[in-house]
Amino acid sequence: MKRVFSTQAIQTAIEKSLPEFQKIVGNAAVRTQETIRRQFARDESHFIGPPPAVVLEPTNVEQVSQLLKLCNDRGIPVVPFGTGTGLEGGSMSILGGVCLSTQQITGEPVLREQDFVCSVKPSTTRIALNDAIKHSGLFFPVDPGADASVCGMVATSASGTNAIRYGTMKENVLNLEVVLADGTVLDTKGKGRCPRKSSAGFNFTELFVGSEGTLGVITEATLRVHPRPQFLSAAVCSFSSVHQAASTVVEVLQWSIPVARIEFLDSTQIKASNAYSSLTLREAPTLFIEFHGSSEKEVADQTEAVKDICQSHEALDFDSGASPEKMALLWKARHNAYYAALAMRTGARGFTTDVCVPISKLADVISETRADLDEHQILGTVVGHVGDGNFHVILPTIEEDKSEHRKIQAFSDRLVRRALAADGTCTGEHGVGLGKRKYLREELGENTVRLMHTVKKALDPMNIMNPGKLLPEL
Amino acid sequence: MKILVGVKRVVDYAVKIRVKPDRSGVVTEGVQHSMNPFDEIALEEAVKLKEKKLATEVVAFSLGGPKSQEVLRTALAKGADKAIHVQVSDEEASKLESFHVAKTLKKIVESEKFDAVFLGKQAIDDDSSQTAPILAGLLDWPQALYASKVEEGGDGHMKVKIPFVLSADLRLNEPRYATLPNIMKAKKKPLKAIPIKDLGVDIKPQTETIEVTEPPVRQAGGFVEDVAGLVAKLKEKGFVKA
């Protein structure tokens, strides 16, 4: 199955195929100008790669099917490209092949209100989806930060700050229309079907969630939508140590308090946020919590219960509020965290790590990571979705500094191995893409990696779908 | 203080507008519609005043075809107590002008005795921005247009005496979402429908639309090789002195 791609062979095959591409999608949708192709050469990761040889912009699933069939027949690699907001190089055309831009596959979101289900096309982004359905009182909760295309979020199995209550993409995708490498179009749960549960057949929907374009192109996603919370409130609490903060989180979960968001900022991040947003928070490990409920009493009760737990873990300050203004103020440090971290260093760009560990190991892993940063004198802050055991280190770096780049890569490598040693994963939400393939063997084990290849070979025997990503070499 | 809030059903801001082939207007059939965003802001401000106990009642109003009721139900779900729908046919609705809306609002204000009228500063379909000032003129009420903050008392800001007309600007507030329980409760809130002729308002159009066209297609630009080439082109086209 392993094809040896030479850039020249790919280039030649593409040049020969241009007239046929033009016949399928029309001349205007076959982009060969260098300035256009360069726009599709990178995502939000730090990898540098060549631009694709051509960018194709199909407008419907039939065109996608014909394009893939053609590329499959000729062994031309294809990389699907949504909004280019990925963080791991997943949508980069590292072999300079075909970039299949999905953003012209348009269509209004189709909402089935009483079924709590909405279907979207690839051009719909997260914010556009919520805008389109806001009149119904429903919302799509997965919020990874960027205004990513929803189908792209499916491909990377995205997550966000309220996963603790509403789930990640895995829990919120009911059905997918996908196009396989040979042009076959199928619906993972059957066309138009959206029962809330089913025992029929293999779970293909979740196979494609997180497949990062290696198994097919997603051309429509049917999603769960949820009622917007009637009442909200927020709380912020600082602690004397990371361990106290983490233990608080465990106890909150043990008490079954259905927090909507529970986020952690370490002292370094608090210091950065104070400077950036002119705040006066205590420079200590701090939890940021949000409560959702159907009555004011419900959120007030949740807040009281969490306050008690915090205080039993030597909380230093506890503040809470329910008005939109107070909530925004309480969460300001968390909202601006990324930019506050970058502001610590003039001219810096952000490098963000992403690991996830069992919650019982979280405090230790965060403490060891902090010790690692300090020992190697690396500037970085810790921001975590602690309810899930997932945390990010934000490293403001000067991109041009090669030795610093190496230092950070080494730190990131130690961090992943630390997470794996703690029974965790090399990526909580950003995906494997290019850079984390090397950890999958250790994380999943040889047999599981072999199974990945078996499945890949069955769906994409010519290995044209995003080759060089996600799967480690056999 | 009883507040009347005008809300208009318009083509949703995210829709790509297309001109009808006969150039008589824009395509509205089968296109997503929603409450005019500035009206959402006006409504939010009125509801906030009620929550602060500075207003006693918030009533939503719309002059439009049958589907305007959807927007009124949304207003009820977002905190309005009652709704008034002055009905016209879809055909009549397409020819309504700010003057007609203002005249209709005046009738409602006088018959139901409101103390203030909150409107969006303009509708995003016609961008007329006329209804609020025309209404203020007809009622001979003070007008607070493009309001970006509403407070009790305060110095350095314009003070208005009740009764008054207010038009809401973008920064006035962040409108709340309608939640499902409120949407369900809204179905039971009173919505009064009044055919336009019962109000005795003349809605004869004062303007005639002759043609609606898209802006001219943008001409393709040219590429230049380098800065020297750019400067030469600028001189050639007379943008820079040769």
C-alpha cells in the first residue's frame, strides 16, 4: 500500500489532469495561480510546506465524487481544506498535490427543531451555524475557539471549553455524508436518518470523526443541537497549589455538579492576564467555572455547592456572579489568556501544546510540566480544560530563532511522553496531523496501529487521501 | 413607563442578496428572514429597563405581512409582554415606506397611550433610517437618535423627557438569546392582529421604484512585476504626478 510519491510524478499527473478537472468543476474553480495556491499552503500550525499544485473548489458532492475518482485512478494525492484553522498541519499539502477546498460546497443549515438535530454543509462555520439557529433557542455547543468549519471540526474531532457538559464532536455527530477515495458517496447512518440512538450496523460515523481527511471527504454533517441554558452564572477561585485546584475539580465531579465549564489558569498565566487586561487577580493557580441551569435557584445551588468544595481545599479567594457584566468580568482572564500570554513577549507568535491525562494524574503532570519550563528557562503558561484532564501550554516564541524552536520541540516531546506515561494521550483535541504521528505507536500499541493501516487500506488502497498524516509508518 | 418597540422582519444579514431578474427588487422568496438586528438591540434595551423596574410594560409592534408574526413571537420570547401586528398583504408590505410605518406607530401610540417608542436606528434592508425621526416629528416628541447608552439621570449625556422616541445604535447593548422555555411561554403571550384599514392609515406609496440593479461588476485588476512597475502604472494612470 505504501506508495512512493515523487513530487515530479505528482506534478506531471496533475498537469495532465487539469483539463478534466476543469470539465468537472468549471475553469474558474481550478486555481493554479501561485498567489492563490500559497493561501492554501498553511494552516495555524508551525509547519512549513510547499503549496499545493492546484486548488480545486467543487460546489457539490457529485463534483467531489468525480474529482476523487479521477485522482484515485491516477494516484494523485488529495488534501481536503476547510477554513485552514487546524493546529497540527492536517490540511497542508505536504506533497504538493491537489488541495480540495470544501468552502464552496454551500447550503443553508437545515434544522429539525423538535429532533434537536441540524445538518450542515462544509461551508458552514461554527459561528454561522449558531447564528442560523439562534431563533430556535437551540445552539451547537462545541467551541474550539476558532471559527472553524463544522465539517472540519468533525475531521479533527474538535472539542472546547464546555465539553465537560455538552461533549466533544464525537458525542455530537449523528450522521455524515462522506465521499471515499474511489468516489463512492455514502451516509454513515443512512440518508436523512437522525434517530437519537441506533444499534444498526458498524459505528462508521465515529470512524470518520477525527480521521483528519485520511479516509474520505466529509460533505455533510448532521449534528446534535442543545437548548440554550436558561440561566447562567460564573465563579472564579484561586488556590494555594495546583494540587488543591485539581483535587477540587475531582470532588466537584464526584458530587455530580453539572458544571458547564471548568478551566484552570496557572500563576504565570494569571500574571500575564493581569498585565494584559489590567486585572488584580491573585497570582495563584485559579479555577474559572461556569454554571448552566433551568432556574436561578439551580445555578445558585450549584455555585454554593462548588464554593463549599473550594473552601474545603484551602481556597484563597472565591468570587461569583450571574449578571452578564459580572460573568464577563470574572472570565476576562480566561477569555484573553492566549493574547495575554503572547503579550509577555514582543513579536512573539504562539506555539500551543495539547495533551490529555486521567484527572487523577493531572496535578502531577501539570506540576512536572511547570518544573520542566522553569528548569529549561522556557517562557510558557498553562491553561487547562481541567474537567477533562486536558491542558495546553502556551509558548510565546520568536519563530525565526531556530535554537529556540528546537528547545520548544524538545519540551513538547518531553510533555507528550510525560502524558503517555500517565496513561494519557498525545492530543486531547488538536489532532495528530503531521507532528504527532511518531507518538501513536507508543500510545495505541502496535496492533492498533496495524489495524489503522488495515482500515486505511480498505478505504483508500491507493493512499491518495491526505498521505503522510495521522498514520505512523508501518 | 410603557414602551412600544418596533420590530421589522427583514432578510437575514448573512444572506447573499440577489436582484430579481426583472430588476423590480431583490429576491425574498425562500430566503432566510429574521428580526432587524438594530430592532433586537432596541428590544433588549426596553426589556432591560423593565428588569430594572424603570419601565412597566414592553409591547412589541410590527407592520407587515403574515410572517411578521414570527418576529413578534421572537420578541415575546425575548421579554416583550404583548405584541401588536398591524396586518397588510405581502404585496402591500413590499411597498411600505418609513412614512407609513411612522403614521401607523403614531395611531398605536395614541390609542394605547405609550410613554416611549424604541426603534432600531435603521432597517438593514432599506437603510432608510427615517422612521424614528418622522415619528418624533408627527408626535411632536423629543428624539434620542443613534443611542449608544441609556441611563437614569447622568451628566454629559443628552437628557430626554418622557415621552420620547429612541433609535438604537449598535453599541447600545448585546441582545440576549431566546431560550426554548421562553419561546414556549411566548406562544401564550397576547398577540393582537389589526388589519391596516381598521386604523385608517393611508399606505399609498409616495415613491415608485423604477429599477433595482447590482453595483457594476468589479473590473479585474492587473498584475505588476515589482515596485518600479507599480509606480510606473500609477503615473501612467494619473494617480501620481509623472
